[in-house]
Amino acid sequence: MEINEKNMLHDIHIDISMYNAAGHLVPSAYQRMVINMIEEHLDGIEMGEKAFMEKHGLSWILLYMALEIKRRISPSMKLTARTWHSQTIPPYFRRDFEILDENGDRVCVGATLSALFFTADRRLCMDRSKIALADIGSGECLLDINRRFICKDNFELVEERKVRPSMIDGVGHVNNTHYGEFVYDAMTDEERARLDSLERLDVWFTSELTEGAHFLVERARTLEDEVTY
């Protein structure tokens, strides 16, 4: 199926809940902007959660998101965005995106890696015929991405947590935006104060978290000004 996805522009909504007290966007804000926009886009081309669950018993699962921040986003900015399928390497789908200001200049660019999975038994979809349903051509790749999370540093414990019911979304696991919240809580006061200088965000999802599970929030300093959580 061929769709000219780049012709589809979506409004990006930002509000005060996405900023911290210093006036800087928090990590989960970028996740919310991107994922809400992509979900709206997929619904518009009948490839969203509702259509795939009703017709095929399938849902999307996000495995990775990378975002490069080119300019600071202020609450008064009028933002739009577009997204397009850029690559399929079964069972994975790459989708690129760009967030634009009122002049059409890029504020952020990035990419996601997702896969389809069967909601009944939470099994990754390897069926080529079903994968083909979402393989809608290829497009421009805007960003170099790191498909696998690799970190050789020793992590130090920040705290142990338990998955609460409020963290669970309609797919039955911890919603991806909560992971950005965990990162924010693990930052030092000094790091939160200079979030305005954030240039790149990479988020890997390696396993599901479900209600009642216990998990560790850890951090490792990899470079002088780069921290991994």
C-alpha cells in the first residue's frame, strides 16, 4: 500500500504539565508529543491500535525512540509535525518524524522502532503476511540511530519501585511515557536545572513492565556530561 504520508501535517499540543519549574521541557514531554502525534497519524490511515486490534488482534509495541533537539521549544510556539514509514526489517518497523515551527523549520527530528504483537498471548508478530499490512513503502531517514542498548558502565541504584495501576495503559503494560518520568526523577537537581541544553534523547524498551512488578531505577555516568539511566 502506497501512502504519501508527508502530506499529512499534525498539530502538536504543549501545556504547562510538560515543563518543570525552571521552564524546561521534561524528557517525557518529548515522548508525549511524538507518540501522540504518531498515534493520531496511524489512526488517520487506519493502521492504529483500534483498527489493528479489531481486525487482526494486533497492537503496536514501541521498542526504541531517538530524538534530536535542534531548538528550544517555548510554550508560545505553534508546532506541527509529520511522520512517515521509512524502513521495514521484519519484524521491526522504522518510522521517522520531524517537528516544525510556524515557518516550517525543523525544531526536532527523530525516529522510532516498533513491532506488531498479538495482544491475546503477548507474542511478537513474525507472520510475514501480517507484517506486510504495515509495510507501506520506504522514506527518508533523518537520524542515525542505535538499535541496541549497549552500556558497559556499572550502574548505581537510585531507588527500587513497584508498578502502580496508574502506570498501566490500554495495552496492559507501563506506558512508554512513564519511563521518561523515571529518568527525570533519577536526575540530580543540577541536571534538571540544565535540561534546556538537552540535545538528544534515546529510549530503549527491552522488556515489558506489568502491574505489581518491582523494578530498579539506576544511573551510570558514561561521559563527563552524559548520563545513562
